[in-house]
Amino acid sequence: MARVVVDVMLKPEILDPQGQAVANALPRLGVSDISSVRIGRRIEIEFDGEPDLDTAREIADKLLANPVIEDFSIRVDEPAGDSSQVSA
């Protein structure tokens, strides 16, 4: 099974109140070297066969992101054994 990841973020010129709230809370956690925070969404699409990036792009453009205020990026997710992935 192939997985495509769509990351949706507000465009840089759009105010991000969630990101601002997190950035404002960081000093209370002792973190003072962060200048800004942006909050987005991650959507995973699993294909039965090979990943179809054109189909994923169409889904993202027509359904997952609002092109007026959001940008999106698409990538094929690496297998679970990839050591460069960090999870919390």
C-alpha cells in the first residue's frame, strides 16, 4: 500500500491565530528563541497500488485546501523503517 502525504498550511500573508497562541505560550515553558509558529494540517491518502500524485494533487486542490488562503505540498511517504522520520 502506498501513502501520499498532503501538508496544508495557511499562506504566509494570512494571520495564524493558533500559531500565535502557541508562540505566546512558549516563554512560559522556558522557550525564548522561537520567533513564530505556524499551524497546519497533515492528510494521509493511501493508494491500493502505486501512488498517483496527479490524483492526490487534484484531491488536495479541490477538496483538502482552500486555494484562496492555503498552500499545500504533496509527497510520497517513506516506509516505516526510514530512520530520518521523527515521531513524538
